[in-house]
Amino acid sequence: NSEEMPRTRAWEEEEEVVSEKKTTTKSAKAAKSKRETTKAPQVRSVEEEEEETEATPAAPTPPAQSSVPSELMVGFDFGTNTSCYVVSDMATGEEVGAGLVPTVVGYPKKGIIGGVLPDDRRVYIGELALKNRMYLDLVYPMQDGVVTDHASSNDFMCELMKIINPDGSASVKAVIGMPANSTTTDNEAIRDSIRGNFKQVLLAPEPFLSAMGLRDDSRLADPTYIDPIKSSLFVDIGAGTTDLCLVQGYYPTAEDQSSFPFAGDAIDSTFGELVKQQYPEAAPTKIVLRETKEKFSHVGPSQTGLEMKVLIKGKPRSLEVGPLVNAACLPILDQITTSCMDLIGAAAPELIGDVLQNIIITGGGSQIELLAEELQKRLEMEGYENPCVKSAGAEYKYHVARGAWKIGYTAKDEQWQSVIV
């Protein structure tokens, strides 16, 4: 069982395509921390509450390996905007790789002169694709958490496997996160995209994997520790979907999950429309809108003094966007509140008290300021007794992949599916 899982060591990926991505979250958080805002008392994150335990290192270090593993276990979060993987040697349980990769594939444009692109490859992925986007046609294989472009999805996986399994000699098994209540068609699309890359695969709901990733195995014997696998409600806000999962000690059923297609990308779109209405002369790019949202996103009382820099007729201008980004974020709070109430009502009566104490927001949307506090307030106003809502903390991007990695070691033989090349 998971109590017997070996302790792991993450490492710092040497590939440029992965290593540059690891600083993105920290940069955005540093920028946000500089703002002076009036905040309600902060809801403590899961990581803050567990300071006395060993945290996942933010800057992993390379392991020393004496031989190439013959079998690899991969925990994989195939994200709409960013994907994450955790890899271990199945024989030893030692973690031998982990990284973040933007989920984008680039193909050289027609007429590109040799030597303009590094190594003159046929396919580029992740940061390398984004850095060279001027010379590439970019394709995003995932939309709303599911594969929508099979060819680019397969190319993405093939290139990623060159990082995970460089010489192709190891046999690879993978557990892959899927949106809550994904359809049979969605699951088949994932299986199609990984053909030829993994020997066997197991698909599992992303919020459930987040719970596994956050589970602190060292505290399972502590009577004060509320095990997220036994009783919790996870809210996973990604780019394409917001997924909720009631976790009660067993593999969740369809009735234990809910999902709606309003998440990070929808907030970007709403924010862009509001900017267009208020500042019709401005035309910020999607990248600028996303970066501004990530820097200033908040719910609760609207904040002012938050400015977005744009060029209007070639001249720089700073636009007040505090009320606009607030208005773009509020709808997700409304929908999460309703979905949480539905799932709390479906929990086993004897577990409701623990579930209310273990409502955890994860995914990129967990970084929206005051989201946990405001959700907690709303549940209190609805009459729930002493709800406690927490954010998953700064390491949220790795939770699904690490949970998937754990599941891979505890899964039964009959749960694995063979992938035909």
C-alpha cells in the first residue's frame, strides 16, 4: 500500500525544454507578492500546515545512477497548457526524473532556411517551441482537458519520451490524469496519442490523483491528521475545465465527481472581452492577457491600482484593470460553490464533518487571491458547520503527476491496459 512507498528524490532536468519552465510559477508568484492589498485573514495552504514534515524540494537535484533502468514508472498530468511528469525506476522505486513542459507542438514553417532552427528538427515541443515560435506553426493538442488534435498529441508524446526514456531501452508504464467524468471517447483519444510510447497505461481522475499527490504518508499514523484519501473534497482548476471530486477512501465513481468547462482559459477570454469593452483602442495579445490575469487574479472585494501595460498606436499606456480581472474571476467562484454543495450533499453522513475540514483547491486556479477564503465564507453563509478550505500551495503543478506515480505502484494487474503499437 501507499504507506510502503519508498521515499523519492526529484532531480533538475538537464533538457532546456523542461528546465526553463520550472521558474515560471515562482516568477509570477514573486510579482504578485509585491502588490499591496487589503486582505482577509489568510486561509493556510496545505503546505503551510505541514511545515513540520518534509516538503517536496522546489529545486530538485540530479540523482547518481549506476545503470539505466529496464522498467520505468511514469506519473503524467497531460495538461491543456502545461504538462507534468514524474519518473521512477520500477526496480528500486527511486525517482529519476521530473519536469514541466508547455503542452504545445511546433512545426517548421515552409521555406525556413537550414540552421535557423536548433538542430533543424521536424518537431519541437514545450519551451523550445515557444522560443522559436516566429519560425514555427504552433499547435496545441489539448483543449478543455482532452485531446483534440491526435497527430500533434502523438508527436508531443514521442518528443517527451526522448527526455523520459532517451535511448528507448526501458519498458514504460504510465498513469495519466483525466478530467473528472471524462467520456469513453476522451479516454480513447488519450490512448491513441500514446501508442508506441508506453507499454501499459492506467487513466485516473485528476482530482483524485491530486489527493494522492498531497497525501503525507509519514503522518498516516497521526490521529490528528485528516487523510485526504479517506475524506476530502478536491477542486482542481485547470486551463480548460474545473473538476471536483469527493474522495472517501475508494476509487471515485461518476457520482463522486463533477466538472464544468469554465476555468483558466475561460477567465482569460472573459477578461479580454471586458478589456475590449472598456478600452476599445487597446488590443493586448492573449499572452499579455494571461500574464496579467495570473499576476492580478482575485475574488472578493474588487481591488484597484492594478495596471496592465499595452501599446496603443505604438505608444505605451497603463490601463487600470483591477475591477475587470475581478469580474472575470467571480463566475468561477459561483460555480465552484454550487458544485461543492452538490458533492457535500452526496457524501456519506458519517464523513461529512471530515470532508468539510478538508476542502482543497488545487490546479492553476488555486493561485487566485482570496479564492479559498471566499469559498469558505460562502459555505459558512449556506449553513455548513465550520468548513475549512485550503489552497494546495506553490507545488500544485506536481500534485497530479506525483499522485499518478503513487497509484502506479499500488494498482492491480487487472487495472492496467495494454497499449497496442
